[in-house]
Amino acid sequence: VQLQASGGGLVQAGGSLRLSCAASGRTLNNAKAWFRQAPGKEREFVGGSSRSGGNQYYADSVKGRFTVSRVNAKNMLYLQMNNLKPEDTAVYYCAASLSTNYPLPQAHEYEFWGQGTQVTVTQ
């Protein structure tokens, strides 16, 4: 199984980006999530989607600005990021779980990870 994240880039504060995560090798229809890691910091949970896509969960720092969505038929996960702030600068990773239906915020709950895509937000 491989996860491929894309869509990162350089954007000014207040701008938007949409990240995509494509899974290949097998269908992954359990919980999926986005994490991020800034330089010198630990990897942190950003948001995730339940198995069906009917429930999403977010870190407090991104609530109201970021939206997680998924299309199971295409094995795709997305992260729409609006009103970006410099503190959102990080490498963003998509992750997929083999066993959980709801996106838990702990990284060890996810067996598959994408390679990461850089998001840089400037003032």
C-alpha cells in the first residue's frame, strides 16, 4: 500500500491550498487523517475522517479553517485549507488506519503514511 500526498506549496497568509492523498495497492476505507510536522516540533494531528466520511474531527488550531473530505470510490483523501496562517507552515502527511473507524489523534493508530508535502505560509 502506498499513500501519495500532493498539493502543497507556498502561499501568503489568508490564502488557500487543497491537499490530496491518493492510496494505491489496496482499498483503504477505514479512518484516514492528516498530520503535520513543523521544524523542531512533534508530528501533530490536524484532522481526520471516519470510515464513511460522515464524521470529521479537527484539532482546535484548525477548526473553522480546514476541511477534511474523502471519496472512498477513488481511494482519495483531501484537506481544504482556508485562511492559512504562518503557523500552519509544516510538512503535511496523510495517514490511513487498518483497524479504526474513527480518526484518532495519535499517530501510532495509523499503519500507512504518505511521504509528506510541504506547506509554507508567508506573512
